[in-house]
Amino acid sequence: QVQLVESGGGLVQPGGSLRLSCAASGNIFTIYVMGWYRQAPGKQRESVATITSGSSSTNYADSVKGRFTISRDNAKNTVYLQMNSLKPEDTAVYYCNARGTTGQYWGQGTQVTVSS
């Protein structure tokens, strides 16, 4: 099993920045990719960014390219999502995700609201 705990959400004005953190624990050696997803009211959950465990290869949704950066700190078993130039359409609940040999895991979600 893998446990994921997110932090760092909140209310920010358009153009502002936030950094989300996702701390992983448990059988983390089984994880081969981690990522961030988001779900806005009335919409399906969508992938925002992913990062692989080995090469740290990253992938981003077109809507966040150039504004968001995913990174990892292996010593802390933590994945980050740095979000810059935030827009109202980025408002959503953001979920940390881990996929590995034992299955797929989700965090509890953290709310990000971009509003003036």
C-alpha cells in the first residue's frame, strides 16, 4: 500500500503562485510514476502533470505548459507542483496520484481557488 498526503492549496489571485506538495509513504519503492490531477465542479478529473520515478521524465497538460512545474525530492519522498501565472480556470480540487506495481493510489485532494 501507498499513502499520499497533499498540502499547499488555498486561495490566490489571478497571476499568483502556489506550490502543492505530496508526501508519499508505505511501499514507495513500488511506484513508477507520480502525478497531479485536478477536478473542477461539473467536470471530469484530468491529468495536470506526471513525473516518472526513474528518469524523472515529465509530462504536462497543454493548458498548464509553461506555467506549472512538477518535481520530486527523493530524499523526502515528496512530489511538488509549482503553479505560476494562475488563472481562474485553474480552480479545482487537485489530487496527488501514484501508480505502481501494486496498483493506483490517490491523495485526499486539496482545493485551489483562483479568484480576485
